[in-house]
Amino acid sequence: MRLSARLRQTATLAAALVIALMPVLNLRAEAAEKPAGGVDSNSVPDGPVARVPLYPAMPYMDGLNHGIPRYELFVGYSYLRAVPTMASGNRLVWLNGGSTSLALNLNRYLGVVGDFGAYTNSQVRFTGAYNTTVDVDNSNVAVLSYLFGPRISFRQFGRLTPFVQVLFGGVHANEVDLAHCTVNCILLPAQDTFAWTGGGGLDFRFRHHFAFRIIQAEYLMTRFTDFNTGSTGTQNDLRLSSGIVFRFGGRSAPALPPPSPLEYSCSVTPTAVYPGEPIAASGTAVYLNPATTAVYTWSVDGGTVTGDGSTAKIDTGNAAVGPYTLKGHVSQGDKPGENADCTAPYAVKAYEPPTVSCTADPVTVIAGNASTITALGVSPQNRALTYSYSASSGTVNGTGTTAILSTVGIAVGTVAVTCTVVDDKGQSATAQTTVTVAAPVVAAVPQTRDLCSVHFERDRARPTRVDNEAKACLDEIALSLNGSPDAKLALVGNAAPDEKGGGRLAAERARNTKAYLVKEKGIDAARISVYTRAQDGKAVSSTLIPAGATLDTAGDTVVNESKK
């Protein structure tokens, strides 16, 4: 078998590393198991003072790795194939063979593995037009693999042990020659390449020293040379293995201690109820034997209990008011340690009377108006409640949580209202509230209000023109109208006695004043009325008329606004 220099160096280095680590690991394990001076910690007699380890926890220390082997030797069948089948440069198309591995467990989880495999193929397949089967001389033991690396085992599942590992090393492929050939007989030369695997498996332990590897599945990467191109490439392969695992070293699991006697505790929820309310009971047993069925029984000294498991229900319908005790029993046999009892107290309470609150809305009403009475009753046992009402004067009607107090025909003063609730057990509660009846209030009659006047003395040529000085008064009038949107305005035009056509001038002054308010200030024309009055003065007076107020128009003449 011809190995390349690189493969030989890789294999030699990995083997030397494992051999070099083994004495160190053994020394560390032995140091952990023995205190200083070489005295075996297991030989120290038990005494009143607890033993304290002189070293921190190490692999295979007392109690840490019981049942975990030091070495695991696997021997089994392996199947190796390329993925995809006809990958460029890959010589591992379909191979059958065997593999063996030796794992050194550093502790219950971590180990190092050395793996060796030998695989064969009885035929060589070619791609392309030439696909006839070719007989070859040395197709047996066609491929050898040498791999080393770490392994992590998961040993918390009883007899089943899953594991994962990553291995590095090399693969050697033998030279393949044609059978019965004398010239140019080499189909494939021998090759050595770097390889690594990643995957895991599952072991089933029959006994401490013997297990069966159900499956080991791994991805295998190789770097063979493609003889069509002469370049090295990456090939993907799958390796499946199964076989026997021999386990050596380590300590067997210690004998199980004698079972602890049963312990039993029970509880009730709630701990106090009213007659007829149910109570939930439950029991918790400790140190049960999982291989034996537990039998539960219950009893009470008040009410009725039902249940044949770890939970039960107490019916208090026939129990009088008072304290009681629940008793529970669990059994897994006839021995003293296989039986246990528990107790839990509970109580049946007397019914509590209801409570009620009584409120009025509003608390003050005008005589003849009504007030709403609200009663809020609460039963501690959530029992059905019946409501009723009474009043010292007036009438109150209602049978639910609200009633109406009518004050029609009653005198001014205070009315006392009583709210009453009664539950279905005849227990009752009352509460009172008061309503003040006040005399009706006479609303004030709105009054008109005089505003500023607009004067026309300044422009003798145009005695009816609204000038800039008059606009200040008109702006104030517009603000008053905007502030009282339901009010109206009366404008009364006047003229001097010596003015020729005074009646006409007075009407024109009133119309121009209104036009300014409508056009310039946006006041609704329907809100403004215009009049004339036989009053001395070249002016227009203004009066604000609130809603409900009445304007005294005695002596005023309505202006015909259609006449210019």
C-alpha cells in the first residue's frame, strides 16, 4: 500500500497526539480518585465528618461517571457512496466494507476517537458511451480511511446514547488494474487525499460491557484529483455504519439504595366555603414506586367526598356550619413504608347577610321634577337579591336596582328615601339617602340694551353717508351681534328739525347703516329692523334685542326698505 508523504505525516501526527495524551489523562483521572499521598479515597472509613475531595471534580471521580466506560471499541459494517453518484473525480461510488473505532472517554460527555475503515468494490463503472462492466485485479480492499477527532456523547437517556463527532485524517485509494492485461493495465493510479467526516450515531446498551450501534451516519469530504482535468476538487460522500460496541474500564453503576418510605401530603381549595359550595382536594405522594400502582382513598367528617385517585371533591350540601378534616391514604403494598396518610382542615361558614348602598341623582330637584334612586346590593354568597323602596313623601316606584322618586304635589323640603334588599334566605339590609325639593325659580325676563349711535353731522354735502368715524361704532355693534347670535338689532334714523326732507333723510341714514353691517360685517339682514323717529339729531340710534326681549316701538315708524 503506497501512502503519500502528506497522508503519512497526518496519520503519524494524530496517532502521536492520542498516545501522548493517554498517560496525562490517566494521571488526571487517578489523581481525582486518590487524595494527596496516594491513599485511595474509597478506603477512608466513614465517620461523623463528611469527606471533602482534595481535588476539583475530574473525569471518573467518585460518583461522577458511574456506568460510563473508559474505552469503547466499535467493530461493524460500513457502506460508503458518493453523493451524487457520478461526481467528477470521486472514486468512492459504491463501496462496502468494515470500520472500527476506538474512543477514549475523558468524562461522561467528551471523548477522542481514532477510526479506521477498509472498503471494497468488485466492479468499476465508467461514464459516457463506454459503460461495459470491466473486470479488475485488485478491487478488494480498494479504499482505506484513517480519521481522528473529538466525540460528544449524551448519556442522560438510560440505555440509549446518542453522540456526535467530527473526525479529520486521510483516505488512501489503491491502484486499479485490468484483469488478464499485460500492457497499459492501470485504470486508476493509487491516490492519497485529505478527508474529514461529521455526523453522529445511536448506541443501545445491553450490558455495561456490551452495546449495539444501531446507526452511525456521517458526511465524508474527500479531495481526490480529477484525472480528466488534472485538478484537485471537493467530493461529497455518505458513510453509514452499524455493528457491535465493546465497552471497557469505568465503573459499574452503584447498587440502588433501598426505597424511601412513602410520604403523602394533601390540600383543599378553598379552605372555607358556604354550605353547598364544593371543595377540591388533592394529594401529593413522594417516593412512589413507578412499577407499582398506587391506591388512593379519601374520607371526611363533614359533607361527602368522592374520588379514587390523587384528586377528590367534597360536597358540603349536607354539612352544618363548623370546622372539618379531610383524610387521605395512599398505598402500594402491605409493608409499613408502602403506606402513608395525610390530613387537611376545611370549614363550612354561616351565610352572611347582604349589604346595600343607596344614592340619588340629582340630590336637589325643583318641586315637581323627579330624581333617580340607585341601590347597589351585594351578597357575600352571590345569592339572588330582591329590591324595594320607600319615601317619606312623594312616590317612589321601582323593583330593580333603580327607582324613580316623583315630587309632584309635595312641599319644599327634604325627602328621605329608603332602599331595601332581601336575599333568598330572608336576610335583609337597608340604606337611606335624601333628596332636597326646592321651589321653582322664576326666570328673569331679557331686556333690550342701547348700543352706540352713528352720527351724520360731519359731511354736509352727503348728509346720509356713513363715514369712517361712524365705522368704529358699527364695528362695536357687529361684535355685539356676533356675541349674541340669537339677538336682533333695531336701527332708528333721526333728522334735525331744520332739515329739508328730514323724514326721507332719517330713513336713508337707517338704511345705509344697515347696509354697512350686512355688506361689510356679514350680519344677516333678517336680524336688523330699521325705523324712523321724530327726534332731534342727525343720528341713527341702535338697540340690541336679546331673545325673549320686547322692543318698545311706540312713536317709531317702520322704514320701507324697498324704497330708495
